[in-house]
Amino acid sequence: MEGNKGTVCVTGGTGFIGSWLIMRLLEYGYSVQTTVRPDPDGGRDISFLKNLPGASERLRIFTADLSEPQSFSPAIEGCVGVFHVASPIDIEDREPEPVVTKRSIDGALGILRVCLNSKTVKRVVYTSSTSAVQYNNCSADILDEDSWSDVESLRQVPRFGAYAISKTSTEKAVLEFGERHGLEVVTVVPTFVHGPFICPKLPGSVQISLALILGNENEYPILLKICLVHVDDVARAFIFLFEHPNAKGRYICSSATTTIEEMSKFLSERYPEFQIPSPESLEKVKGPRSGGLSSGKLLDAGFEYKYGIKDMFDGAIQCCKEKGYL
């Protein structure tokens, strides 16, 4: 562990990325103030955060609600940086898209106003999504940070449409807010985040990445061509971009691309204990194969990925076995 680097806030601390990021920030010598959603019944177990190394001395947990951005003020007070990981999004599309998008934008901009008023926050790192990059009718094989999803196209996307519109609109809004008010805002655009997890709940992106093992056939089309990144690489990228003096704008964070056929062969060979569908049987899976994503901007800034696909699946499968999901 390095010396005390100051206090930062992580919103959405009980989530997949948020909890892993807290673990790394504590390890790197930061004091962390994190927010969790209100829990009126007191039934939620957050002991996995309280038990992290260094948590008893340097982690404080606050309650905050994205529908009331001012509720984040106590957690942000005195912080030098904020990692906005919390998302109000329900990817099951149970709410109308305009409602989801408005809540996401209002929550994010409300938090940025709190940061601005704090007078101590130097930089905000916002978590976006590749759904803010990939849906734009572009025929390019590789997309970079200049690519933005087209909201009208997204209205035709089942299941993830509202989520993708909200992430696209919110990322644009936070970058614009930062420019207008002189607040340093960096956005990270991770692909499907995969690997081990310390939160009790099976993360949605891990569940989708393991669809061939879990037998979730309705998720096979997402795997036709999928970009992946290890959760620890994402957390390290967040901290790298927070600390980098010249970080600016958005950064795609993606370390691997694979197809459903390649994934089938890999999983069959590496994990023979599972019944994996053969590449031939997967030929009937239909859907768009989206382009790849370039992490060139992040790599040019000096960041280095540590993990490959083997690490992602090994870590995720081990965790799923330990937590009873496999």
C-alpha cells in the first residue's frame, strides 16, 4: 500500500465495478466514501464492503438516492475525486425510456453540481457503456471514442434500448457540463465487464458472458461478437485516468474480442466439466455482429491491460462456484 492519497467518493459501492474499485482504491492508499441505495428494511448485507482490507480505517458508507442528487453531498464533502459508478438503470426495460433517461441525466448532473459546489473535487470519472458507442449504423470494423450511438436507432433495439439511450444521453450531458463549468470530467466506456466479483449478486455482464455455460439461449445473440474486459483492468483504468494529469474526454476500455464460435471452442477445451454447445449447433443463432472497439486512446496514455480471456473466465467461474451460481 502507498501513503494516504486523499479521500475519494465512489457512488454505487455495492455493485460489481463499484465494490472492486473500492477494494483497489483502499489498496492504493486512498480513503473512500461510498454510497449505497436506501435500505429501509435493513435487510441488505454490505459486510463484503466492510470486510475489505483497510475498510475499517479508511472506508465510510453513506446512503444516497440518484433521484435526490443532493443526498450525495455528505459522501462527496471533502473529496478530491468522485467515481460515478451508480446507475439508476433497469436493463430489463420495465420502465419507459424517457423516465429512465431523465432520471439518469438528472442524477448525474445533480452529482456534478454537488462536485462543483464542494470546491475540493478535482476530477470526476463517469462510467459509461459501449452501448453509447456501438449503435450507429456505422459499417466500420473498429470503432473509437469519436463514435456515438444514434438515439433513433436505439429505439428499435429490444431489451437494451432504454438502457443504451440513457447511457448515451447521460455521457454526452456530463461531458458537456464539465466543459461548460470548468469541471474535469473523464468518461470510461467499458465493454462487457467480466471476471471475479466480490459482491454477493451475480453481475449481469458476467451472467451474459457465461451464457454458453449457464444455457441461457436467449442471450446467445449477444455473444455472436462480443468485446470483453476484466473487472480489475476496469478498476485500474478508472484510477489511472483519475491520476493522469492530461486525461480528457472519453476512453474506451476493452481488452479482448471474441465470437460465439471461438468462445464455444475455448470453453469446451478449458472447462470439459460443462456441456458447451458446439460451434455447429450455434450456427442457427441470428443477430447483428457489431464492430470491434479500439482502446488506442487509453493505451497511448500509458495504460496497460493485465488480463486476457482465460483470466476473465477462470475468475468468474471460480466465483460462481464459490457463491453457488454454478
